[in-house]
Amino acid sequence: MKDLVKRKRVMARSMRLGHCICDPTKPCPCDLFREDDVCPCAGERLEAPAGPVRLTQLVSSAGCASKIDAATLGRVLAGLPAPDDPRVLVGMPAGDDAGVYRVNGHVTLVQTVDVFSPSVDDPYLFGQIAAANSLSDVYAMGGRPLTALSIVGFPVRTLPDDVMRQILQGGIDKMAEAGVAVIGGHSIHDKEVKAGFAVTGLIDPERIATNAAAEPGDWLLLTKPIGTGILAFAAQIGRAPAEGLLAASRSMASLNRRASELMMEVGAHACTDVTGFGLMGHLARMASASGVDVEILWDDVPVFPGVLRCAADGIAGGAVERNRESSEEAVHAAEGVEQAMLDVCFDPQTSGGLLIAAPQAAATSLLARLHKEGMSEAAVIGRVLAAGPGRVFVRTDGRRPLPAPRSAQPAEACCPQRETTTMSCCEDHSGPGGLAAPQSGNALAIQEKFHEFMKAAGAPGALEARTKRAIAIALSVLARCEPCLKTHIKKAREMGFSQDEIDEAGWLAVSFGGCAAMMFFNGLRQTT
């Protein structure tokens, strides 16, 4: 129940100031008050939306794609003072996964912090992924995490409180699985949801797995597939394959703990986890820090289901471009390595796997043990070549080509020419309103030219094929051409359109065409 006395008092103050007191960038009354009769400054809140909340639809960049790119971060950090303390064994200048601090001869701490926006829609699963991702930096160093502090950014009074509770519960449960106690935390009001943890653990100062000790002859091993950023972006635009999302969600929520333990047992030389900078960014950093050049074979890099299809269709978020700008100077692609293949390698990962450099025998043993313990997608993806400035050579042997891009498929007209020269969506009818096929040569020539025009108008150009197909659906509804609509819906399904995408195109037409267009579209939308 709204406290109108409180509302009047609070709004009077805001209106005198000319600014909303809970958001000075807005006037008073704000749009929320005008549209929904809700004053957040007076403690009022919107009713909880019906059904589950889709977290990825509430953020501009999902998962680790929300992080600042390496190039920008490097410029910002350049020149900042490093700690002048001999007890700091690994600090900020190293650019490693976590910091290491020797307390005394018996205790050495490993510490890290990680926060990002949702990579999945389910709040509880997001909390689990946030925890697994935060722990990963400690595992990459070979440490053992002990305690954690939660960090949450949340739009209070906009989303239900239970959403934040589920995020925290998921994180706490995943930390418990890792044997880590969540002993406190911090929360802030934020327009976009964010979550993460600051983690503290212990590490053997004589056995720290840094990213700077890869040696010539080492094999490079990756413990999880890549492609989480591409799949998260595809989900945001309604084009993600369900199988890929499920596989990525399971992977992101899985701990790197056992992989870390096995890595240390076989005597790996170097390690880093693959997260926001993508495989190329983290591998380039490892190569540069170790003073070596490395090579990977594209065909051996594990990827999630559907990622290649997405990459071929150009479905990749802006963070791919930012990662490319940050590390492309180090990357040298051989003949046959397509741009879309590199997109996958630059893709920002959320709670990705460990990238490990180990001697050949150790890597072989480690791979076998990882597979035996259920990490079946772990793979050797390349090798360390020789001493060098940190170049990353990418080659392919042709075993895994990309599928043909769907956007390159020509957009067929809904009225292709038939042998009788009539249009298939405007079949020859003798009854009232029907169209008889033209008989004269001149009429046939005119129809042929019109057919050529339709093909040219429907072909990909400044607008790619999928966009034109959606427009064609909308125009078919607006024109109330039944054969046209049936043809375009059928072609849209063949191109991978979801029912939601078809519906959005149709309802856009309905918004212009009114009741008659609505009745026409509803009659055909599910029957084609």
C-alpha cells in the first residue's frame, strides 16, 4: 500500500530542487511516476514481473564481456606505483590471475576479486557461475581458496528482492562445494545486475603456477571448450542454440579445482585461466610473460555446440572486437584461418577453463587423467615453439571448416517464376479476385522484368538476408497475401528463425495494419 503522505513530502522536496533525490539525472516527476504511478524515492516499487526474470536481457554486455578490455586496462594501469614490499611475490605488474603475499615463513596468501554481469538468465545459476569464475583465478595459480566476500550490484525496487537472494544463494552453494566459507560481502544499488566474489586462499610459495614460465617444447592444454561469449550474445538477440547454451551453462558452473590439483601433480610449468580477454588474449599474455612464441591448431581447440554456426553467421558481440584490438598484433594467422575462426579465439569467456603449459609427457598424462575424471572435452591445442617476443601463430589443417554463413544465402522472392510463368504466391485462379496468367508476349516480358526486380530487391545487400526475410514477413502480413506469408515463414524457419522472431516481425505489421492484419496473421502464424 502506498504511503501518500510520504510520497507528497518526498516529491515536494525533489520538485523544489528540480532533481529527483534518488537519481539527480532525472526530473521530478520522473517517467516511472508518470507511466506507472510509482515513486522509488518514497520507497515504492514496481510489482514483480510475472514469470521468470531474464537477466541477460537487462544488461548491455553479458558475462565477462562486461569487463574492461586489456588495451584500455593497460593504458590506465601504466605508471601506477607497484608495492615496494618484498613479501609481495606476485603483484599487479605481473598481470597474473591473482596476487600472492607471503605473511611469514609458514603462511602465504593468494588473493583475487572478480565481478561481472549475468551470462545466463537464471539468477541461481548466475550466482553459481559468478562463484566458480571468482575461484578460478586461485586455482590457476595452484592455490587453495579458503574464504570469500560477495559483491553484488542490483537494481533495488526494480527487480524482485528474491532475484538477488537467488544469486547469493547460488554463489554460497557453489562456494560450499569448493569448501570455501562466504564470510561477508558488499552490495550497491546499480542499474545493471552484477555479482562476484573476493577470494582469499593459501598457496605454497615454492609451487606457484604463474603465467610466465612456459618453456620451449611445452604442450598447451585447454580444459574447457570456448564460445561462452558468443552464445551469451546470441541469447541476447534470440539466436542461441539450446544445446550450446545448456553445455556452456554446465561448463561455466563447474569448478576448475580438480584440473588445478592434477596440473600441480604432473608438474605443469605455467597456467592461466581463460576469461574476459579470450583465448588469444590470455595466450598472448602467457607467451609474452614467458618470453616465448607459441602455436595453436584451430581444429583442436574445443568449442561448444552451435558456436561455429553462430560465428559463421557473424553472431559475435562487441567484446570480440575489443579483444582483437588489444592483442591482434601478437596473433599471426596462417593461410586458411578465416576471420570467423579468429572471432571464436578472441571471444571473451566466462568461467572458462585452465590454459596449461606442460612438458609433453606431463601434458599427455594430465590429459588422460582429466578425461578419466569426466573432463572429456579437455584437449591439447598447441605447443610452445621457441624463445620469442610472445607471438601466437594460429594455423588450421582443414579438419574443421566453418559452415556456410546463412546470411550469405540469397533471399528468394516469394513469387519465384514457374514454368507457366505465373507466380507461386499468386496462383492462377479463375474465380473472382484471381489472377490469370498473361498471354501476350509483351505481358510476359513485363512479368519477367518484375520477377527480376523482386529477386534483386530480396537479395542481401546493405541489409543481410535474415533482416530482409523478417521485413518480408511483416509486409506479407500488411498486404494480407496468404501465399506470400506462408512462403516467407517457411523460408524463415529454414534459416533458423525462432517462433518469437517470426512473431515479432508479424506483430510489427499488425501495429500498422490493425485488427484485420492481426486476424490474418493469427490465422497463419502457427500453420505454416
